[in-house]
Amino acid sequence: MALGLRQIRYFIAIADAGVLSRAAETLNIAQSALSHHVATLEADLGVKLLERRPRGVALTAAGRRLYEHASAVLSALGKAEEDVRTFNEAATGPVCLGLSHTAISLVGLDLMKAVRSNSPGVHLTIVEALSPALTERVLSGTVDLALAYNPPRDARLAIELLQEEDLYLVGRPSLIGRATSPVAFSAIPQRSVLGLTPMPASRAIIQTQVLRNQVVPSETLEVDSLSALRMALEAGLGCAILSRATVLPDLEAGKYHARRIVDPPLTRSLGLIALADRPQTKAFLEVRRTVTEVVGAAVREKRWPAKAIGRRRSKSTKTIDVT
């Protein structure tokens, strides 16, 4: 078999170092031996993994793919070793939890307190990112568990949908009207909506093709930052399509106004995601249970404007991810 743990460790060391001599020094083996391992691995797999350059090496597309898989393998192995080594009646060991900006704002502190109180042996790491980035980090194995909006249907993921949120047109009353009644999708102000253009790495809104085609965004301002978007909304520079949960403190402070979108309604779903084949340590199971309980309590107590998912979504409802 071409891939063993030694080959994986050698390959990751080379990719991280970017220079064969430095990787050889880190691994405490001869550089010629390391070069031989790489050549053998490339021959066995039938693809080029490294591109030799004057000042080192760079991963090819195939090499980047192998690096993602290899990182996940080593991460899983490390967690398995830690779980077995510390196996007892109490949950112990590391768990990395990914949270979207909205989740951090509404339940981040509750989660940290609950894990510390209920599972003092767990070392919890909190990562904040947009939902697409969190999903990628779960798939790569660098995040164990994440709360992500509209998670993709992927056989590699175990997904537990927790709740669903309506989306609103948010902005100053002078832009979206002072009424508290819903606003029709067709009545969304054209050329005033901020945050519609998708960015390759970081996006304030990931929207459907339907939304992109039917709503004309602002021609003078594009915002790819939640903090900047909130400031722009308060200043009346435009409006946005968001959930109430994303800007709840500002709405409660009266900084701007929100009207639910209808005809058709827009929604987003929050899922708790993890790798489907991930080893489930006691620490992992305890954190997963705590996350489910804390989010559920926030929804029941109406601290999180959402509804628990217990029904099929209407086919006429469109979903977008406003993270």
C-alpha cells in the first residue's frame, strides 16, 4: 500500500516546511532519503505531488488534495490516541467547536460556561468563521463540530438540523418603510441592498441564483464585513437581507428596522455538523449534547429568533445563508 503513517507524516512535514532540507532536519532523516520517499509515493499514486522550485517545493493540485486528507488522518489519529489514553468515566480531551458570527453573539458565552461547568475535563477551542469556511474546516478535520447555516448535502457530513430562521429586510425606516407588516420579495428596494456580491474567500451573504438575479444590489457600496454592514445600515447607506438574530442587539436598540420577507418567504437553517466517520470520543459527545441543549434553550426562551425544525420546508420557500 502506498500510503502509510510514515509516508503521511513525511509528506505533511515537507508541505509545511516548503523546503526539503528543513523538513529533513525536522524529521531527523537524510534529505536524500526524504526525496526517495517522495519519488516512491508519487510513483505509487501515479500523480505529481510536489513542484520543485529554485527555493523549495510547492504543492500541486493533487498534492493539496493529499495534504487535506493527510491532515484529517493525523488529526483523527491524534484524537483517538488522546481518547484512549485518557479513557475513564469523565469526558476529557480536546474538542474544537466552530461557531458562526450569529451563534457567537447569541450563545457563545452560554456554551463556554456550560462546557466548563458540565465537562471540566474538556479542553474547548472556539473558532469563529462564516458558515462555508466552518464547513470546509470540518471536512478537513481541523474543526470537530460546527454550527453552520444551510450546510451542504455531503455524504462526508453528519448533519443535525436544529432550527430555522426567517429572513428580513433590514434598514432605516426611510429606506424600507416604517410599517411592521411583512414586505413582499418583489418590493425590496432596488439598488439599495448591500452585501449581495459573493466573494471567493469571505462573504457576508451567500445567496441563491434566484435572489442574485431578482435583486439589484447597491451600485456604489459592496460590504463584505458584518461589522461594516451593521455600521452602514445604521448610517442609512443601504438595506440588507438578514435574519433578526444576526443584528438582534442593534434592532433592540432601535438603530434600524426589520420587516419579514414574504411572497416567497426566505429562510435559513442552522445545522450542527461533524464528519460522518469521525471517532466520537466522550468529550466530543458531551460538547455535542451541550451545544444542542444550549441552542434549544435559546430558541425556546426566545433569546434566539428562530423556530425548532419539526416540519418539512415548503417547496415555495427559498433559502439563503446570511452568516
